Amino acid sequence: MSTPEVEIVHREEFAAAHRLHNPALSDDENRRIYGICNNERGHGHNYVVDVVVRGPVDPRTGMVMNLVDLAGFVREEIVQPCDHKHLNHDVAFLEGRITTAENLAVAFWERVEPRIAEIGTCRLHRIRVYESRTNFVDYLGPRP
Ligand SMILES: [Zn+2]
């Protein structure tokens, strides 16, 4: 019997401010594209991030990876740098990116993926970022 592969999920939440604004565009264009999300002084969200790891269930431990380790990676790489910050100004790894949920998901992937890869037996499968209860994005990593 082959070892079954399972996805495990760790969820974290953080609160942050941001402003959707592309400095390469005119103020008028920014207002047209982003609407109220272009508000000059920003606005806030309670973000929810799901980090999904996939791999075989280790027959010795019964686990894909230790969820305590996964929680630690997510807190160190995502929550601590972003919680109660202005994402446009306070978070070095978001510098130069428009702080949409799409771009957050990609940036979070880049931070968490090396930590998971280091384990060697499982892989990061998905980053899901909820900006609100009804709007979320999924990133499955760079295309092979
Ligand atoms: Zn927003």
C-alpha cells in the first residue's frame, strides 16, 4: 500500500492597514481602478491566512509535518511582520508591491516556502488570503 498524501492547514489572523495605489498611474486612474480602496490614508482589514502543506503521512509519526512547527513558521514569516502595521509602509518584504490580496499571497508564499522545503518530506501547496469573509485569493505557487 502506498503512503497516502494529505493536506494539512494552519490558519492565522492579523489586522493591518493598506492602500491600493499604483504610483506609476495618475491619481485619477488610481481612483478609477481602486475606488474607495485608494483612500489616501488607507483603510484596514482583519486578514485571515491559510497555509496548506501537502505530503505523505509519515508512518512513524502519523503526521505530514508537525503543526506546531508550521504555526511557528507562519507566525514568524507573516503575522509578526504584518500584524498592526501599514502594509504599504511598514513591511519591508512588501516594498514596491501593490498590496492587493493577490500580491500578499505571492509574497507570503516566498517567505514560507523555504521554511517548508527545509523539512524535505512535504511541500507548500497553497496560500489562501482572506481580505474579508466573502473575498479571498488562492496562490498555488509558481508554475513549474
Ligand atoms: Zn483593502
